[in-house]
Amino acid sequence: MAEKSLYDQGLPHEEIMYREHYQRGQDFCKIELFRSAREEFRAALHYKPGDEAAKKLFEECKLQVKSDAKKVYLLVPIVLAIIAAIIIFA
């Protein structure tokens, strides 16, 4: 038997919006798009501010974004130094 659509379950608008944002956040996490996931969990928390699961995932995404940013900040100067070396010695 086919599962009922989220819209056919008689849920309030806030619950539907929460579930949509929460699911999108989980989907973004699966493909490691943590900035997008973080924003989806933030939107989910707008509809259900006290939800512990969404809060936890929001914080995890926030930490992952911060970690990724640190990696980029470390690599950019190295790449620029390599490019500068190539230009100077070419």
C-alpha cells in the first residue's frame, strides 16, 4: 500500500513545513552540503523551536561548516604561494 502524502495526512501547516525542512536538511547532510543543511534545520526550528533532534543536527552542521572553513583557510595561502612561485619562476 502506498504511503500517504505529507499533505494528505491532515497535519497542521507548521508540522508540514517542519517536516519538509527537516527532511531536506537530512538529505543535504547525506551529500555533505552542510551549509544548506544548516539552513534547512534552522528553518525547521522556526516551525518547532523546541525540537531537540533539529537543534542537534543544526549544531552538528554548524561545527562541520566551521571545520570545512578552517581547511579552506589553510589551503588557500598554500595554493596562492604555488601560483606565485610558478609565475615568478616561469
